[in-house]
Amino acid sequence: MEFQNLIYDTKNNFVLITINRPKKLNALNQDLIEELNHVLKYAEEDDAVRAVVITGSGEKAFVAGADIKEFSEFTVAQGEDLARKGQALLFDFIDHMSTPVIAAINGYALGGGLELALACHLRIACEEAKFGFPEVSLGLIPGYGGTQRLPQIVGKSHAMDLILTARMLGAEEAYDISLINEVVKREELLPKAYEIVGAITKNAPHAIGQAIKAINNSFHNEGYEIEKQSFGKCFGTTDFKEGVDAFLNKRKPRF
Ligand code: DAK
């Protein structure tokens, strides 16, 4: 199958997906979300696929966020609707897969890109990787599950810090706060991901799927719904218009 925004490679018993928009730092647009859903669905349905690894092309970015140009004109209704659609096609979809998904983070993982990594079951990164939620600097909040999964993974205190300050952090700090499972040298990133795939796939696949389901269910709450509504409301504000205009015109926002 031909894809415009990703490359997928079927290995022995797993699939490697490489997000491939390097000129736009692999920013997530709607087409890419659909393409990822397509490959992930296939991986989930084929019993021969026992794991998935997701990485970004180039040395600069895993995914530098949702595509800001694409969402700059969205209304409140479109924002909420697309948050729902994106969650169903990609973020919740991965979270609920019974096939384990590992994010191999090779550079910037920002905004929607960090949300993608958080939806994966495990995260490893190279030493140069950078993480952050710049959404509030654009007049938004993380709308693809970030306000829910970040506190689940790093705790409320670190989540408040990262989301409210919008600061970027490096791989060592990300490891220290348990945002990622491991940090390795760049050349060891994919070999380490494959090693983890090997460690998981020697175990019983049915039990792996049930374990993921049980772990996920310890985090059931209403927060995801509130996030979608709050995210949609941000699109009706002058802050959003100012934040996005500032990014697109390469200037600092004035809030
Ligand atoms: N979207 C679109 N283009 C992007 C991009 C992005 N997120 N990130 C980078 N690019 C583009 C840049 O515009 C530039 O394009 P050209 O000007 O060359 O055409 C190219 O990638 C290279 O980027 P830079 O020239 O900026 O590279 P630098 O090394 O100087 O800087 C950077 C790297 C990662 C620090 C910088 O690119 C940056 O700050 N990027 C934006 C980070 C960011 O704010 N990401 C968005 C976070 S908000 C939604 C649901 C969820 C969301 C949105 C909507 N709906 C349901 C509707 C989530 C929102 C987010 O993710």
C-alpha cells in the first residue's frame, strides 16, 4: 500500500512505522492521522504482527506537533469534532490496542507529537530528543489526551509544570520524571526498540493484550470528555488567533 506521509516496514514479527514529513518536522496533519490509523488497524488485526514501533524520519523530529497551518482556521465546533475524531482514529486507538506500541523518539516530540508518544505503551528516546506541550503558547490546551495521559504517567505536579509553563525539556529530565522508559544514543534507538520488542514478544500475546487492557482501565475517568470540550472552546478565543498568527509569522505572541 502507498502512503504519502509515512513509511511502513513489516519485519519478522512486528511493524516499523516511520512518520515521513521531515520538511515540516513530521507535523501531524489529518491525512497522516488517517494513514497511521490504516497501518495500526492492519497491525492490530493481523495475528502475525506482535508489536509496533513508531519513529520519525530525519534526525530532527519525532513529531513537532499537530500541523499548525492546518488547524489555524478551525472554529469551536471543528476543534471539538476534530479532537474527537483524532482521538478515535489515533490516540485512543493506540492506547486500546492489544498489540504493544513503542515510540522510538528521535528528536522533537511536541504537542500532538508528545500526545502520540504518551498514547504508546512504552517510550524510548535518543539523547537529543526534546519534549514539551507548547499548546498554551498558541492559546490552546493539549487536545489529544495530553491533559489526561501526562498526569497518569508523570504525576499531577510535573504535568501542571509542563502544561502551564509550556517549557521544553531534554531526554535526561524526561527520563528522571518517568516521561520516557529509557534514553539511549541515537544509533542505539531502533536496536533498543527491537530489543524491547524481543523481550515482549517472547511472552504470551493474549496475556499481553489483556495486561494492556487491565492497566488502561485503572485510569478510567471523565477527564477525556472535559478535555475535548475545553479544547474546542479555546478555538473561539482571541488568544488562539494571536498565538497561531504569531507562530505562522515567526514572532512572539502578545497575550
Ligand atoms: N506545524 C506545522 N509546521 C511546523 C510545525 C508544526 N507543528 N513545526 C514545525 N513546522 C515547520 C516550520 O513552520 C518550518 O516550515 P517552513 O517555514 O520551513 O516552511 C519547518 O517545519 C521547520 O521548522 P523550523 O524552521 O521552525 O525549525 P527550527 O529548528 O527553527 O525549530 C521547533 C524547531 C520544533 C522548535 C519549531 O519548529 C517549533 O516551535 N515548532 C512548532 C512547535 C509547536 O508549537 N507545535 C504545535 C503544538 S500544538 C487539534 C488537536 C490537537 C492539536 C491541534 C489541533 N484538533 C483536534 C483540531 C495539537 C496542537 C499542537 O500540537
